[in-house]
Amino acid sequence: MASDIPAWQAVLPVLVLCTATAFRSALPPVAVAVGTVTVTVEMTSSGGLVPVLIYTDLLYAAALYGATWLCRVLQFGTVAVTIATTVTLVAISDRSEGVTTGVIVAMLLISPVWTGLLIRNHKERADAERERAAQINRLAELDRKTVLQTERTRMARELHDLVANHLSAIAIHSSAVLSLTEAKRTADSDGDLEGEAGAKAAAAADDPILQALAVIRENSVQGLAEMRRMVVLLRSDRGVDDDWDRPQLNALGALVEQARPAADAAALTLHTDFPENFPEVSSVIEVTAYRIVQEALTNVLKHASAGRVRIRCQAGAEQLTITVDSPLARPDPRTRQHPVERLASGAGAGLTGMSERAALVGGLFDAGPDRTAPGRWRVRAVLPLTQNS
């Protein structure tokens, strides 16, 4: 009788099986072997139900975490044990009792093994689908990078073959004109008196045509240098965050000084308001701010009427504010500028580019007539000091 079994004999198999359960996922063969021996001894001695229930959990874990060979052994082993038990009981006892016992043994042995196998197969299929999806994503990313690099290479080739050649032609012709003028002035000075030569030299230095040619040559040479940097960047695998030779905020003053001769020729007075020390910002923000100021100055030189131009750059705690305001062009046919209507509704490529640059870094951009100061055009960009990924 069960009541005659000592307590240690009833508790010991449970403790052994619980210990085997602790490493059922790490060492499934060992856990199943220990459980099989323990349950076999228990069934021949007292036949307790609790060890059998714990053993079913060991079978389930072995089918789920075990190796492939262990799963095959459990599949055929549990079926063989069930059939052998059923046939033996039918042969030595009542047939109905033997069949009923066989069904119970099948539920205790075959059911947990096949349940573990079903879940195992489902997990393996899910893992295979995830791996397949990851492989497809890697291939798609590789195709995207290949297409992007091909397009960057094509753009670099077009920039080098078309735009750079035109800029080179401008620089060469302007340099040739300046060289010929200098040679002619030198030849004339050899035949003139010292005073007349000095007067002619001073007049040549003040010649607006020569000044314009010098500005054209300087800008074309600088444009060529920036074009070469852009071609190198497009042909490389580096991103825009890399430390390449990029424009910096500290170079805004030099940018304004470079535009000052052209502004003086157009009767424009440039005034700047820059902080003494610009804050530390990412390279993308730095390039964006520089290009916006550069494009705004270009628009001022192309469209603004004579007057005062203010370029301001204010650094706050979290944002950088750039403001460029200039006189609106007046519809006067005697002036060189275009009317206000054309400025407001023209091609707009420069304004669109500045707006896109600001939007790409999470900033704001606005351009139009200044409502607080009639007769003036204002370009304003607010850029975050840190770029969010």
C-alpha cells in the first residue's frame, strides 16, 4: 500500500526528477536518461503519479531543445514502449484493461514528445523565415548601395566633364584677359614718363572691368576647387558626416569678404553680425548653414537693388538662426535689377535648394518680403544645433 512506503522513498524520486528538470534545456540527453531510470525504478516499486508527470515535462523539453538524433530516439522509443506495454497487458490480462492502459501510456509518453516536436518545427520554420527575410533585406540594401554608388559616380562624371570644364574655361579666359592687359600696360609704361605710367597704373587698378574680371577669375577658381572636392566625395564611399574638407561656420566672414567687391560694384553695402565663437555643431549643420548664407548672398547680388544688406547669425541654446535681409529690387528700367515680381515668382531654384537643405536637418526656412520693414527682402533659416538621426 502507498501508506506503507517510507517518506524518503516517496520524496527521493521527486527530488531527483526536479534536479534533472533544472538542466533539461542545457543537457536534454542527461535529463531524459536520469528521468527514465528514476521513473522505471519508481514504477516497479511504488508507482507514484507525481514522478510520471515530471517525467512528461522532461520528455517535452528533450523533444524541444534536444539534438535531432535525440528527437528520433524519443519518437520511436515512446511509440515502441507504448506498443510493447499495450501488447503485454492484453496478453497477460483483460483486453479492455490493456487497451485502456496503453492509451494512458501513449498520453503520458507520446503526447509530450510530439507536442515538443510540433513546437520545435514551428520555431525552426519561424527562424528560417526570419533568416530569409534578413537575407532579402541584406540583398536589397546591397542593391540600394550599388545603385546609389552608380548614381554618385555618374553625377561625379557629369560634374567633372560638363560643369568643371566650363568653370575651367571661365578661369582660363579671365586669366588670359588679365595677363594681356597687364602685358599691354607694362609695354605702354616702358614708353611713358614715370608720372604718366603711375597715373595709368592707378587708372587701370580702378578699372571696373578689370575688377570684375578679377572677381570672375577668383570665383571660378574657388568653384573649381569646390567642384573637385564634390567629385571626390561622390566617388568615395564616405558619408557626409565624414571629416572631409567642408565649409565651416568660421569661414562665413571670409565668404562675405569674397562677395564684397561684387557688392561694391552693385552699390550694395554688406554688414555682418556674427558671434565671436561659433558653437560646436555637426558637420551637416555646418555645411547647411554655410550653403544657405552662400546662396542668399548670390541671390542678393543677382536681384537686390542698391542699399544695405545685413547678414546675421545668432546662436542660441538649441538652434542657429541665419538672417539675410536686403533691399527689394524696384521695377525701374534704368537699373540693372529685376522687378520684385520676378524675384518672388522666378525660377526659385536657389530658394528651393535652401528650403530643402534646412528641411533635411530638421530646420525651418522662410523667404519673402519683410512685413516689419517694407521694401526689404528677408531670408531666414532656423537650424538645430544637433542633427537628429
